[in-house]
Amino acid sequence: MVSCAANDSQVVAQALRRAREERGLSSSVFITDTGCLGPCPTAGCSVVVYPEGVWYTGVDVTDVAEIIERHIVGGEIVERLLDAELNS
């Protein structure tokens, strides 16, 4: 069955935490593990960035640095990972 858990969501969450620590963002960026968010990408997992409520799908560990640098630090949406349906 396709699910974020089956697509290494825990590995992605760990990579997000490491990247947050490396950038010194621990006091301002919080990473929360959740149960199912609903969308089931065939590869990767779903990630939602708040307070904007931006949904990314198909995220894998190789996407983490880009999300941290471009979105979290730079305030720029990573268009290639954006879930157009959920962000409409």
C-alpha cells in the first residue's frame, strides 16, 4: 500500500531535523510528526509548511535541503514539489 510511512517519511523527518539544527533554526522552526495527512504520493511523502499552509508532495530526503534553504530560510516556494491541487 502506498503511504508516506512506506515512502520513508521518518527518514525525511530526521533529515529535516538535522537540516534545522545545522542552520541554527531550532528555536524558530518546529517539525511535527503526524499521522496521515491525506494525500498519498506514489513516491516520497507529504510535507506541510506553516504558517503559510504550503503543501509539498513527493518529498524525499534529497529535497530536504532545498525546502529548508529556499522556503524556510528564503521564503520562496519550491514550485517543483508544490501540490497544485492542495494549494489552490
